[in-house]
Amino acid sequence: MQHFARTFADTLVDVATTRVLLFTMVVAVLFYGFFYPAPYAHQAASGVPIVVVDLDRSTLSRALLRNLAAARAVSIIAEAPDLTAAAALSRDREADGIILIEAGLGRSIAGQTPGGVAIIVNGTNPLRAKEIGTALSGAVGGAIGEWIEPLAAAVHAAPPLTIVMRPLFNTRAGYGDYVFPAVAGIIIQQTLLFGAAIWAARRRAQLTPQLSLAAFLGAWAAFTFLGTLTALYYQGVVYWLQDVPHHPNVTAMLLAMPLYAAAVSALGLLIGSCFAREDQPMTLLAPTSLLLFFMSGAAWPLASMPGWVAALAHLSPSTSGIHIFIALGQMGASLDEVTGHLLWLLALSAIYSAAAGWRMCHASALVPKT
């Protein structure tokens, strides 16, 4: 017990006093919590400038423009007489999009003639392009409803069906709210993985005597403790400050976080024990962050990946961790619904810690190979 407590404390002191560990496990954690979500802070654009070309000049087109002018997402800055004049405004960067209402809009809606409404958008900003399309869809739907309603009443037809779409979890339908909860799991893993691997590699490079089992467990517990604090920081403080929609199952989260941190810490100690210089683990692990994100199933379903890729992805704790954190944090899932992922993290913890413990508790495994 004495060896466990001493190594636990010494490991925390090492992290606090060793520059590379401090910057990797503390400064980077704080930095990424605010740096990564920053580009997506304005994920719902408003007041996007557009220019309108109305070649129809009908009651329907005027209703469409009234609805469009009332939309928060766009701002009509001008009405051009033709497409050439509108394109000139767009080239001068006075407008991000053009709405072209072709002649015979009513007939085209009735299916009698081709045509309708065209959107010409500056594609360099996909977010603004999406907002223009969304605003136009709502305006067209409202205008058509106003146009059809008197006709429907005259023939005693049922009113047109109105479809209302409400996002269930990503309530603002923003890219940042979708990607950041998944990336947070990668950040938690990689900062902890780098730190544990560097610490273990430093011991091997310095020919530090092998650890006792109690001392190894103390070091593992220290890194697990730091990883749990990192997870609490992201799931609590960062999500709150960044206003990320979340509905956490707190009890299940408090169980999942240490288990995730334990699996990552064990893997980091195992990887670090295989290197003879402290800079080598970072060189190997740094390029893996983006790869692990795409292999996690957050960007593309695991079921749609080749079987060997999905199997390889599950060797990383982040694959199960991301699914657990999104389910428990954003979707309010119960503990039963993530039991499979939790058991897999438990299995990874046992396997990686056994391998890391064997290497770090045997002097022969710690001798650098020349």
C-alpha cells in the first residue's frame, strides 16, 4: 500500500513538474476545450446577404419574397432586374447568394411548365449556403400554402399537409454540436495516451529500476485519475461554457469516465514501455488522432466499414468511449444501453494493464534495445 501511494503521488508530481507532460496533459486539455469549438461558434448564420431577381412579378412571387424577407437567416439587400446585374453584386462580394424567380412560377408549381426558383450560392462558405437554402425552402412552402389555400377552400379540399421537423438531440442542427462531442472523446484519449506513454518511455530511457506491482498500480491509478478529471472537465465545464446541447445520465457517466481513463492509461503505459526515448511515442501517436476519429463510427457507421477495419477500430478505447459519451451525454441513454461498450472497455483495461504491468515490472523488459 505504501508503494502504491508513493508512486501515485510521485506520478502526479512528475506530470506537474515535467514540461512535456504538463503541456501535453494539462495545458493542451485546457487549450483544446476552447480552441476546437471556436470555428463552429456561429454555426447558425443569420442575416446572410442575398440579391433577388423576380422575373415572375406575380402574387405568388411577391408572397415568396415577403416570407423570405421575414426569415432571420437571410437579408435581401437588393432586387436586380436580371441575372447579370445580380451576378455583378455577387462578384463584388456584396451578396452571398442569388434567388432567381423565373417567369410562370405558378404554372411550374402546377406542373404545367418547367422552371421555378433557382438558388445561386457562393460555395466558399457551406454554412451560409445551407442557411440560404433553408430560408428559401421555408419561404417557398409558406408562399405556396398561401397561394393554394383559397383554391382549396373553393373546392372544399383539405388544407395542404404541413411538415414540422424538430431535431431531437442536435437541437440547433449545427455542425459544431454534432462533431465536438465525438472529438472530445478523441481529445481525452490522445492527451492521456501521449502523457502515459511519454512517462513510461522516460523511465525506460533513464534505466529506472522496474516497478513493483503495487507501484505500477499506483502509476496506473494516477493516470486514470488525471484522465477522469479531463473527462469531467469536458463533459461538465467545457460543454456548459460552449453551450453544447447535452442531457447527461450523471450516474452512468461517473462510472464510464474512470473506466475509459483506465483503458487509455493502460494502453499508454504499454506503448511507452516499448520505446527507449521519450520523444518516440509522440512521433508514433500524433498522426493517429484523425484516423481514430474516422474509425470510431462517429463520421461513418462501423457496420458499413470492412470487418477488419471495424475490428481494428475496437482496439482503441476511443471507439467505445465516444459511443458511450454521446449516448449518455447527448441522448440520455440508460446504463443498460451502453453495457456492451462498458464491458469492452473493462476487457481492454484488463488486457492492456496486464501487458503493461508485465513489461514495467520486469527489468529485462525495461532495458533499452540497442
